[in-house]
Amino acid sequence: MANSLVSIQIIPKTKNGENVIPYVDEAIAIIDASGIKYEVHPLETTMEGDLDQIFAVIKKMNEKMIEIGSSNVISQIKILFQPDGITMDTLTEKYKG
């Protein structure tokens, strides 16, 4: 069972101030390839799973940004850690119609 919800907004510094969306797409592709449940939102992506596994994905995301040309990366992260289990649906079910 998932013990964490982690939302991340990744902000890569691009070489010449170009659009960051292709970089963000690469970061989301890493999440997708990990098999971790996730939802993309306009300003951040939320992952649901084991905290250690999510941190490993975040590390890969940051490394990928450097690999594809960023000189540095800011990752703004929010974490809900609940050892007895948590899901995105648990927090949002009352808002779904």
C-alpha cells in the first residue's frame, strides 16, 4: 500500500531561456516509466507510492534535466507521509462528481 503522496514542480534552467515544457515532458516520462501511480496537474504532478521509490524517481528526473541541457534544476516538493496508507482518491473523493 502507498504510504506517501508527493507533488513535484520541476523547474529546469534552460540554456537560452527556451520553453521548459519539453523538459517537463521528459520528467513526466520518467515518472510514467517508473510504474508509480501519478496525476499531472497544471502546476505540479502528484505521485502515489512508497516514499523511497518516489525519491528515487525524483533523483532520476533531476539527473535527466542536467543530461538534456539544464545547468541546474529547482524541484519544489510537497510530501504527505502516512505510514498506515494514503491514496490520492482518499483526499479527493468528495470532490469528484
